[in-house]
Amino acid sequence: MSLEERIQHVDERIQAACEASGRNRESVNVIAVTKYVSAEMTEKVLGSGLVHIGENRWQNAEEKWNTLGHRGIWHFIGHLQTNKVKDVIGKFPYIHSLDRLSLAREIEKKAAQLDIKVQCMLQVNISGEESKYGLQPEQAVPLLREIREFNHIQVAGLMTMAPFEEESERTRPVFRGLRELRDDLNRQALTHEPLTDLSMGMSNDFEIAIQEGATWVRLGSVLVGKEEG
Ligand SMILES: *Cc1c(COP(=O)(O)O)cnc(C)c1O
């Protein structure tokens, strides 16, 4: 399938998932995850009209960002090492993987120097899989209380990754759990503004995530494809 065909096909699936759950198509934003593809392919993705680009490692993103950074809106979706904050902040207006206070402090420091505000998602490990990064759900409240004092971090919402399942329906409890956690945190009014965003759903499970309230789906292989090597 060509890129155009994949974009069309994914869009139809998003529409259907929205219809099935009574949601507005406009409430679901697509992040094209370009970590498997070259700068040339990333340029085609931007040329196709997709604006949100997701990368999970600065080492892989650097070359692409240096040529294309001014064109898209860049989302950092992978585990962020504290010593990479200086490279990423100022280039990626969205960080989906805020999972510890030490990282929040570094982001705040760098963003304050640049006089910018960074949109962050708290990454939460809902599934409890040991291999996954992210906070335990019960750590969200104390972390939000600390981050509330940081003027250069806006916590927009929450992010999670579901385990890979052959039967995607089995991911539903993870996505539902993230939505319920967001709603619960909002009832406690821990942030200046309510948490609105839910970053959840990948190639294998995005329709389930949309039915459970995803506002950002992060799509690599199904949308952008995968280049060998
Ligand atoms: C790679 C990656 C994705 C996209 O993966 P696909 O299954 O190819 O859609 C989404 N989110 C994160 C955090 C990733 O690392």
C-alpha cells in the first residue's frame, strides 16, 4: 500500500471507531510515528498533510529534526533520559513520557531558560507489566502535587502503552483504566487546568483506545510503514 492509501485506510478505521462510540472525529488526533523510517519518508509524511510527528529516541530523531523540525509539531513519545532533556526541550513541544520528579525538574529548568511552556503527559503503567516504563497509578497524585508548582510544564493529560495482544479487545481494560484515572485525578482537582488528553493506542489497538477515549493515537507501522534496516 502507498502512504496515501495507508492514510486513507487508517482514517476510515478511525471514523468507524468514532462512530461506534459516539465520538467526534475531530476529538482524535493522529501522531505519525516515524521512528522506523528515514528522513525522506518523514518528509513525505509531512507532505501528505499529517502535522504531528512522533519519535521515541533523540539519537534517531536528530537528523530528521534538523532538516524537518520547522515543518511539523514534534512529540517525544519514548523513555526520556535526564541527560537528553537539553536536546529535546525547545524542539519537541509535547513530551508523552513524563514519569518521574527528577525528569520534571530537568524539563522545568530547561523550559524556564528558554522561556517556553512544555505540554506533558504523565506516562502511567496501567497494565502492571514490569517491562513497561511509567508511574504506578498511585504515584500520579504525589507527582502532580509537585509539578503543579512548575510554571513551565503544563500537564495536558496521561499516556499509557498496552501490552501487545493478538486479540486487541484484550487491551480495553488498560485504556479504560487510564481514562478512569484521568477522571479521578480531575475530581481531585490537582492541576490548575483539568487533564484533558489521553495518549493511547498504537497500530495494533488504536480502535479500542479510541472507543475508550483516546485523544492522541500514536501510529507507526500501520500508517507510516516500516523500512528495513
Ligand atoms: C513505536 C511506538 C509507537 C508506534 O508503534 P506502532 O505499533 O508501529 O504503531 C507508539 N508509541 C510508542 C511509545 C512507541 O514507542
